[in-house]
Amino acid sequence: MKILASDGISPNGIEILENAGFEVVVTKIAQEQLQDFINNNEIVAVLLAGTTVIGKELIDSCPSLKLIGRGGSSLGNIPVKYAEKNGIKVINTPEAPAAAVAELVFAHLFSGVRFLHDSNRNMPLEGELRFKDLRKTYAGGRELRGKTLGIIGFGKTGREVAKTALGLGMKVIASDKNVREEKIVLDFFNHQSISIPVTTEPLHQLIKLSDFISLHVPAQKETIIGEIEINAMKDGVGIINTSRGGAVDEKALLEGLENGKISFAGLDAFENEPAPHIKVLMHEKISLSPRIAAATVEARERISTELAEKVVAALRDKKI
């Protein structure tokens, strides 16, 4: 059976699939040619990253297709319910990128509290002539230690963010659709570890008590952070969104940055992808990255390995 990894897969992922008896085709197929390629080659599974789209028309036109695999947590480029209704299994790897996302959260946090995003814009332009002025401008940074981080969405990624925050000496408050207690385990050298319980709280409590807020939620029909929520936050709050565009109302965010309610924001997800609003891109108080939260060498390896193992389990062991 042939498997198409249209957006690529790591050598280890290929090895897992080939050792299980599958033929892996690692070829980037243009979107308009995908249907013919699947049919002409009797592809039984397509593995995606973020660029290839599997639509309803393609599902209807490709009878050989039995499985769609998506690296990472997002399933936005797959009509999941329609696929499953037509006998096609859909799998993803929501936990594999968690550590990578957590580290980017703190890259944006450190950048925001120490003005690194803006400093790196201005130092090449004015550092030679206005060094003392810039030093004075960026001298009012804050430390993360001892501050409270609010984590909205306490799945695997949210818990990884909590682990990093606790390791830095921050306080953690979390909110999720289900109230529960999670034990966050910090591992140290020589097999030493410490377990810290974190109980999820109502969203309004998190918003009121947090010095910084990080979002880790699936796609939402409505925004989670809007004007009402921002007005209820502490003055000088920092907001990080590495989850989904639209989770934060960008108009309200910009207003909060302008009136000083929000001290800075870090965005890896945007309302208007792949062409974010220019006011967001140009704002001096926003640290920016182009949807790279899960894009590390290590995360790609974990994603490919987990995806390959799930494909083997679905196609060979369960014989779908």
C-alpha cells in the first residue's frame, strides 16, 4: 500500500512506515494535481503538514483513500466529520509539538518584558548614533520570576507552558473547559523531580489575577479575549497567542496597547492569515512570528515518528 507524505516526513518516520511494509511517496504534489495523483497511484493514506488541503470534492473522488494524517494539532485543512462519514480515518499528533510551542511562548514573553523585539528593530538603524537614548528607552524591563502566568487551555501544551513557568519561579493559574487538578512534574538532574498540583480556575478569575496570559485553545467560532476581558485585566498585562488566529480580538488588542492597558503582545497566530493586518505587523509593542510555534527540528521528528506509528496502527494492525 502506498502512502503519500505530500508535505514531507522525517527519515525516522519513513523508516517506521517502510518497516511495516508500506511504500512511502515523499513528493510535493501541487494542490490541483493531488486528486489525479492519488487515483493514478492508488494512494491509501495522505500525510499532511500545514499547506496541503483535503477537501470534500477530493474525498468524493478518491475511492482508494482510507486515511488522512495531520502532523500537529490543527485539523483546519481537513473536513474531519465529512471524511469520517465517508469511511476515512483522520488522525493527528496534538501532543508532539507541545514543548516547542511552550518554548516559543517564553521567547515572546522574554522579548516583551525586555523590549527585545523593538530593540532589534531600532539598534541597527539608530544604535550607532543614539546608543545612550536607546539604552534609556529600553532600561525599564521587568522580570518574569514571581509574576503570575495565566494559561487558557490546559491540555498538553498548556501543561508544558506551566512546567516552564514554574521552573522560572513564576506562579501559575490555569483555565480549561473542564475543572480539574493536574500534577505538573519538574524533572531535574540525577532523576530528581518535584510534583506541583495546579487546579483549573474559572476564566474570569484567571483574567483578573494574571500578569501575563498565554492562550492554548483549539479553533473557536468566537473570540476568547475581547474588549470586555481586556478591560477586566490587570494594568500592564502581557498577552501571548500561539494557538489560533481569532482567539484574540486584534482590534481590542491594538486599543489596549494604545491606551496602556496591555504592555505588550506576542503573536504567532493571526486573524487574517496568511496576510496579517498591517497595523498588527507594524506595532512596536507586538512581538511577531509567522506561525512557527511547532516548527523545530525536534518537534518535526516527534511529529513524524508519532504520525507514522499511528498510521501503522490504523492501517496494518486494525486493517481499515
